[in-house]
Amino acid sequence: MTKKHRIGMTVPFAENRVPDEGLVMYPGVEFVPRGTGVRSLTPEGYDAAVDKIIPGAEALAREGVEAVMLMGTSLTFYRGPKFHDELLEKARRVTGLPCSSMSQSVVDGLRLFKAKKVAVSTAYSKVVNDKLTELLEYNGFEVQSLECFGITEFGGGATGKSEQEIIELTGQAIEKSPKADAVLISCGGLRTLNCSQPIEERYGLPVVTSTQSAFWAALQLVGESGRINGYGRMLAEAKAPAMA
């Protein structure tokens, strides 16, 4: 990476804060956050934040960022895949910048491996899991199994889960879907940076996670590969995108 990039992020926190794992992954990048204030991992909790995404993206564009990432997997998919597509298109239109979302980035990550059948683990409860399944099916994936923590609290509920708990829950999903060709761990609140590699070594399947895919996709928006070693196949095998 020869240039220090400046990438905007609308984040689900109430405060302007960059997720810690992204700072570990790409310490040479300046991420500029704008909080939207999700209150809980429920439709009502997302409703408090969703209308702040586009104004946040516009504000970031005025600050001179090169691209904008809409963080929050469930925040960007909970109203359905068509709403997500419209949200992303509107962000691109109002900012005039390359934009993606955490939801789009997990789809892109699964497509990197040409996945069709997916084993899924999440932080969410059923109502949110159903919308995630809708998003995945809309994008051509078959959900073979889904295991979840059933969390509705925003913040501490997901971030309080240990890497070992995440690995074990994901293992349960994999063991229930012998035909799966990839694994998805969904929820930006789950600390998954050190989860992908152990799961891949144990089960031989590529792993895509919300936070890692979003930061990887953010680097791709500015023409970088996002490639780093030690955190699983998606990041290790990444290639720089062809830029127009």
C-alpha cells in the first residue's frame, strides 16, 4: 500500500468509533466514522439508526473521504434485500463515491469462493436470522444450517462472546451441513478476527465474517487488495480489483 487512504464509515455505534478489529487489520489506513445509534438487535432498534445512514454518508463525503462503507450487517439487511440495494444505490448517488455495505461485503466474500451452500452462525434472534436468510437466498445462496446466540442487546451481548464460543457455535452449524462449501459468521459485533483460521484448519471450508469482509471490501473500494496473512483464506487470497 503506497498511499495512505482515507475511508469513511457509517457505524452502528452511537459515537463516532471505528471497530477495533479494523484498526488491527489495516493500521496504515485512516477510517473516518459516523455513528448512527443502533439501540438493539431488533427491527425497532435498527429503526432508530437506519435513517441516519444516508446523512452520515453525505457528511463523510463532504469531509473528503475516498469511499464510504455502510457498516452493520443486520442494520443494512433487516428491511429486506431490495431495501438494501436501494440504500446502497442512494449512498453512491448522494456521495458520488464508491460505496459498499457490510451486507454486500459478506455476499462478495462468499462469491470469492464461488460458494453455493452455506453454513451460518450469527449473534441474532430468529426475526433477524430470517432476514439474513432472505438476503442470502436473494443473492443465490442456499442456507444449509444456521446456529445463533439469540442476542437482542446491542453492544455487550455480541462483543462479550469469546472467540472459543464463536468457533464452537460455528462448528455446530458446519457439522449440521455436510454439503456446505463455505461458512458465514454474521454480526459485526462478534469479535471474529482470530476465528476464521482455526475453523478453516479444522473443517477445510473457507470462512467469511462480517467485520473482516467489510474492512476488506473497504480497501477494495479504493483499489487495494486488502490482503493480509494470518486471519483466514479470504484475506490471504484477496487480489486487488481491476479499476476502471
